[in-house]
Amino acid sequence: MSFIVSIQGQFSPYIYKVDTSTKKIQMAEPIKRVNEFDDALEMELDKKEDSHAKSSIGIKTYNQQEKTYQRLKKKNFARDIMSKQVVSIQNSCTVEEAARLMQEHGFRHLIVMKQIEIIGILSAEKLLHQKRDANLQNVVEEKMILGLDSTRVSDIAHLMLDEKINALPILDAHHKLVGIITLTDILKFVVQLPDLYF
């Protein structure tokens, strides 16, 4: 179970299937990636006459590619890219208080809580269309999709695209709020991928 739906604070599994017809980024195995560099490496090695130099260039190239692979391999889950500084607000607060809190922290999304339970998420855009003195419990939608910290980044990206979600609260295995992933977090992850993976 990678996603959860919360309806009025009650959690249940959210069944979501990734569309397999869309192109996914495949990470090659380290040995395959090294083979991709064989031609370039061979040309470079031909310039070197010393066998020791040939060996060290090969090892250096392999090690660089292995480091890149391991770095990206580890950063495949929500817990690896989520923002851990989550700002929340109680549902008894007003739209004006929520807007002020967003402005203070420079955020565009706020998690709305009822004591310690997550009941919704607010975007800056949604606040623009509300009365300043409106109570937040009347503003947030009853249904909200959440992710787990063990959810794969690729699945989150697909979900956000398909469901038109700009921010996804992230829970741990005990359904405790531990982070949030926004479109900015997804884009930061993508731009760190080397050209090798495109």
C-alpha cells in the first residue's frame, strides 16, 4: 500500500495504478552503464601507453559511475526527497491566520490538523477565494490523498500528475505526519538526474 485516502480523518487504502503506457525512467545497472562508456574509454586508453595508466582510468571511470548510481538508487523513495519541515495549522483557525502563516514561512501549502489528526491540506490559491474570517474546517475538503514515506518517487510523480495534486502529505508506517512533497521537490529530484538516465 503506497497511498492512503483520508476522509474526515479516517484512513483507508487508496488504490492507484500507475499507467504503464507512459514512459518511465529506467536506471541501468552499474555494469551496463560502464559498458556504455567502453568506446570512449577505449579511445582514451589507446592514447596511454602505460598499462598502469590504462588500469587506473578504467577503475576511475567505473568508480565515478558507481557513485552516481548508488546516490540515485538510494533516493528513490518519498522519505529521501520530502520536505521534513511541515507547517500545520489547527482547523479552528481562520483563513486570515492561515494566510499569515503561509506568508511568514514562504510556503504555498499548509496541513490542517484537528488536534493531532490530519484533516486536510490548504493551498495559497484556495485561500484567495475564501472570506478572511472563514473557519478552516469549512474550507478544507473532506477527502485527501496522502503518501507513505516508503512510496516510490516515480509513483508519487504519476499520482500528482494524474490527480492534479500540487502537494502530498507524507506519513510514516504509524500514520504520523513526517513530511510533505510538492512539485518543487519532484523537479529538484529530476534535475539531479544525470543525462545518462534520459
